[in-house]
Amino acid sequence: MSRLPATPLVRLLAGLLVLAAALLGSSVPRAFAAESVASYAVEGSIAPDGIVTVQATITFDGTAPASLVQRFATTREVLGDREYVFRVSDVKATIGGQPIDATVTDDGRFTTVTMPTQGATAPVVLSYAVHGAATAEPTGETTVAWRLLQGLSLPVKQFTATLQVPSMIQLVQCEAGPPASPGVCGFWGGGTHDYPDPTFNDGPRGAGEIVEVIVRFPSGAVAVNEQIRELWTLGRAFSTQPLPLGLALGLLALGGGLFWALHRRIGRDAMGAGDPTLVADFHPVGAGEAEFRVRDGVRPGQVGTLVDERVDPVDVTATLLDLAVRGHLRIEELPKSSKYAEGEWTFTRRSGADELRPYERTLLDAVAPEGGGAVAVSELPEAIGTVIGTVQDQLYDDVVELGWFAQRPDQTRNVWFRAGFGLFAVGVLATILLAAFTSFGLVGLALVAVSLLVIFLGQEMPARTAKGASLMNGLGLLRAQLLGHPTDQMPKGRELHELSEVLPYAVVLGGSERWLHALVAADDDEHADSKDLDWYHAPDDWHLSDLPASLARLVTTIQGKLFAR
């Protein structure tokens, strides 16, 4: 098979054919998807029941895009703690009179309509109904407000709308622009006898911008169908409106009053029968002389527990001093290894003559075991740490056994603490639930306040019996004597012993400094006094004038180590 030679003429003809084909091809029209909506025309109506029906004809500026989306906001905030709720229903979409498969989704904040419009040239007609747009005015009128254009995925060149109304209107307005800060529309009118139906005109509008129409009707012309949802806010949860505030104050007053009544009934000391019971006094034994006498063997630790209803470090410290003064214990101050070294003392067991209370024996066995060696103050945490709870329990039991309290003070405090803590837990839970679901959060806070009252003031609920109250009154007299009785009237030759007996009681009731200085004043020589006190020994160069400083350091050290762990 032969081929024609490629002559210049043939090549010219072939080029002309290609050029003609290109020119013919360029003359065929090509379709482009629209980038805007040419017009958004609404025909709507407001029914007497407040329902707004809308039919929007959406004409594209060219061929329709693949899809068109319109999103309707179904909530609008009113006053910060409330919002209007709208419902969009009966959504339908057609193109050229034929239904299209529009997708409607609702997330609680927006109703979104997605319409497949690929390749359409005819307008899209979107219709729907709105419930909740008719709201009540304080003066009785009804206002219907709805954003006829909102959330559209394309910009709109021209917007027009006409609303059919069931009666004459009192007001018509139109707002347009960004959803957060709209301005006024281009034109609106109507509401007259000649033109009763309001009309609106605006544009152009960007994608997502709004056109909102507002129409007000006289009272009774259009039914109110607003739906208002309460929002959670801190101010609403803890509302100070009369009802929640009144209930909270009432609960606070009731709880406080009930606790006050209980305190008066079971938390007050019983009235003592007869005169105050004297614990100790300064008994005259000669002209200008008096000795300190303790009645009924009342000990300093018992006195301190009766006074503040607690077993605390000062009570245990006074007990140790009392055991030493009574001959069961010797306290010895050791020489310092250097001028700035920390002071050190030891406790050594002695054979006292009088009987010991259970708490005294437990404490004495811990700090100076019988038959054992001396125990240093620095070793107190290890020596007493395992028994201090027992000492406290025994001392509490002791004051109950003596008839000063009907129940152990610590148990009374624990009962009220547990009751208050339980009430606190209930109050916190009630506050959370009330604040989360109601506006009565203040009622829960009032309950929490009452529980804190029970927790803290419940610690004052231990009450002394009549016997304990009489003894307490007697301690007031003893305290007055410790603070005011002359310190230089002790029997001659027995000053150191008599003054030493006063010290433990002065430690718990007050005035210990003046009695320590009385011991110093009783020193009648200039020699070293390291062994002048049988219950307190010190280095060889120690004098009684050093006793106030030595005991002050000792008491501070003991109290710091007693409850160390």
C-alpha cells in the first residue's frame, strides 16, 4: 500500500483543518458553577397561632453548585440565663417543581438543610415552618421575629420578602448584616390600610449574613408560642430572688437556732450545788506564814483537763513536774557540750510515797522505767510516742470517773465532728445538685454553713457536771491566789519544798514566773545550788537564779517533743 508524499500543500491543508476544528470547538458554550445567588425571594405568612411559614425561591447566578447549604439558628439568648428555642419543621426542597433529596440535621443549636443541586439551572424552592418565633411583650403585644435569610453557603445579590399577616400590624422593622452585629435593611414597608402586608428588600449580602424581619401585632391578634429554655449560670444557680434567698436565710436561721438550743440544753455546764469546791489554797500556819495545801489529791493534769476539756502538752508537762516534786521522778540538767549546744535533761525513777493515778503510772513508766536507766528528753518521742494516746485516754477516763464530766470530752467532740462532717457532705452534694438543676444553690450553701457551725462550735459541746462546775469555780479562786498571793510567806526552812509544790499548778493555771522567782529569792547563800532541789539537779556551777531559764527551756523542749512522731 503506497503513501502520499507529504508535500507543502498537504501540510498546509492539514494545518487549516486543525485550526478550523479549534475555532469550532471554542464556540461551544461551557457550563460554570455559580459562585453566588442572584436572588433570594421569600413569600411567607404569619398564622394567628404564631407559626411562620416560609417559601424561599433561590435563583442562582449561573449553574447550581454541587450542593447548597442553609443553616438555621434554633436558639437565641435572651438575658444571659435564658434563651429562646425555635423549631424548624416541614422542610421541603424542589427544583423545577421536582422534589430533591434534601438532608435535614439538628444538633440542638442549629437545623441544617443540605440540598443537592448539582448542575441545576432552575431555581431551588425551599419551604419550611417555624415554631417559637412569636414572643410576648411586657405590654401585651406579640412580636414575631425571624431571620428569613441566615446561614446560606453562598452570597446573595438581592433579597426580597413579603409576609402575609392576619391583622393590622403596629410595627415593622428589618435588620441585616453579620449575625453578631446587624445593621438596617435597605428598604422595608407595609402595615398600612393600602398595603397591609409588610415587604422587605436588601442586598447584597455575604455568605452566612442575615436578614431578620420583625413584626409586632396588637394584643390578641397573634398567639404567643415562644419557648424559653433556662440556661445554667452562676447567678441563676445561686439566685438571690426572694424565694431562694428567703429559704436559704430561713434554713440558716433554723439550723443556727437549733444548734444554739442544743448547746443550751446539753452543751452547757450544769449548775453547781452550793459554794465553789476548793482545789488548793494557802493555809495559814503561823504569823505571816502559809503553806500550800492540795485538797482531795487533785493533780495538775486533771486540773488542766477540767479547765479546757482537753489533754494537751501543758497538762502532760505539768504532770511530769508534779511527779518530780512528789518524789517519783528526778529531772537532771546535763552540762552543755558547748556554749551554743542544745540543752539536755534526763529523767530518773525515784520511789515516791503517795499513790499514782493510772495515767501517772503509764507516763512515769514511759519516761523513767522502774529498774531502768535514765531517759533523756531528746529520747522522749521514742519513749512516750507509743503511750501518749494511752495517757490521754486514761486522763479522760479519770475526769469522768471523778464525776467532773458525764462523758469523755474527746468522745463528745468526736460525735459532733462526725455529725457536722456528715452534714457537710450532704450540704456539698445538695449544693451541687441544686446549683446544677435549679436556682436554689444558696439553700445548699446555707446547709454547708450550718454544717461548719456544727463542726467547729461542736468542739465546745463537752459539758461539766454539777461537781465539775463547782470545781471549775474553785479553780478560779485558786488562779486568783496564784496570781496575787504573796510569794514570801512560805514556812521558814521549807520554802524550796513549798514553792516547788506550787509550780505544777501554776504551769496550768498561770503565774509560774512569779513562783519561779520566789524560788530564786529563797536562795540564802552564794554557793552553787545544783543539789538544793531534790527533784531538779543541775551541773555543779548551776545556781537557783538559773532555775527560771532552765525550766523555761525544759518546758518548751518537753512540749515540743511530747507529740512529735
